[in-house]
Amino acid sequence: MSYPVIERREDDGSGTPGRMLSVVFPAILFLLGLALFAVAFNVGDWGPWVFFGGIVAVSLSFAIPTTILPALEDRA
């Protein structure tokens, strides 16, 4: 059984704004989600909403580089 050889692209896109969007923005969202989880138990009545915001932030931090950006790149 032979596996296909994956060749490196000539335009790897390492200096593009999309690369920054796929690395920096999810990292910031992940850290924001962790901070929201930590704060959620100390804000009183807003606790469930802050916890939900943490869930959304962490979910987006994983969804952006794995599903959203590849779908947008395939459109172009």
C-alpha cells in the first residue's frame, strides 16, 4: 500500500494575515475562555452567562483553525 506524497506548496502563506488569524486569535480566545471559567464562580447572578461565554470562547478557539479557515480557503 503506497501513500501519496504531500508536496510543499510554493506559496505557503506564512506571512499572510490569515496565518495570524489562525494562530494568534484562537490563542487569545482560548486564554479568554480560561479566564472566563475562572471568574464565572465569583460574579453572582451573571455566573451562568460568564461560564457560557467561556464555553463559546474555547469552542471558537478550536473551531477557527480546524473548520472555519479551511472552509474559507477552499472557497477562494
